[in-house]
Amino acid sequence: MARAIVDVMLKPEILDPQGQAIARALPRLGFSGVSTVRQGKRFEIELDGPADEAALADIRKMAETLLANPVIEDFTVRVEGEPAE
């Protein structure tokens, strides 16, 4: 059994009000040295079989169709324990 990870982030040109709120709150909580925060989503998908190219292609299709909004978000797909694509 393999696990695929899909990380979804707003595209850099899209404003991130949640990230901005977090960045403003950090100094009030005693954290300094942070200039920007971007908030995203992470999906962990357990596969019944191996994480071969066909399975990863299906996961990319899932991300394009349901997990991410490709108009305003980018996503990466990786197998747990391997670097992001």
C-alpha cells in the first residue's frame, strides 16, 4: 500500500487573506522574523496498490477536478517519502 500527498496552494498572484491574518497574529503571539505566510491544504490519499504512473495520473486528475481549483490554485502530487514533483 502506498500513500500519495497532494499539496494545494493559492497561486502566488492570488491574495491570501488567511495567510495575511496569520502573519499579523504571529507578532502578537511572540513570534518574530516572519514576513509572509501562505495557507494551503494537504490531502493524503491511501492507494490499494503501488504508486505507479497510472495511479499518480489518476491522482493528478482528482486534484484538477475536485481537490484544487486550477484557476486560482497550484498543486503538487508526491508519494510519501519522495520529493515533490
